[in-house]
Amino acid sequence: MIQCPFCRSDIHPEATICPQCHARKGYGSNNDGGIHTGGSISLLAIICFALIVGGMLIGDMGYIFAVLGGIGLPFCLAPLARGARWYR
Ligand SMILES: [Zn+2]
């Protein structure tokens, strides 16, 4: 069992939502006020990576996509490297 950092109740180690206070475990908040799960943040990282590779393959104007992907990628990878945290 682990302890919820907000309400101190015991929760299952695999749980991603605290049953008591509904705190959520994830990798940062998204634009909708939700929480990124490991899956969604990995998907974003893959999209950024695809932008970089795709943009370089296209060349010319495609480099704009490569630059955008290059800017986005660290923002996706940093939370993954840091690990999941609890948010409420
Ligand atoms: Zn809680």
C-alpha cells in the first residue's frame, strides 16, 4: 500500500486515482485540466518524434514541423523521466 500525499489514506500501488479525495497520478496536466497518463504522454512524445523525422524527410517547409517537434519533445520526455506524480 502507498499513501495518498493529499489525504493520507492508503491506496493500492497500481491505482491512479485516490478513492478518498480523487487525486490523480500522472505526468502533468493537459489543456483540458485533465491529467496525462503514461500512455497519453508517450503518445505525445511519439507524435513529436514523428514530426521531427517526417519534417526532415519532407525537407523545405517540412523543417518547420521538425522544429515544432524538437520544441515539443523535451516537454513530453521530461515528465516521463521525472516519473508520475499525484495531482489534485
Ligand atoms: Zn487522497
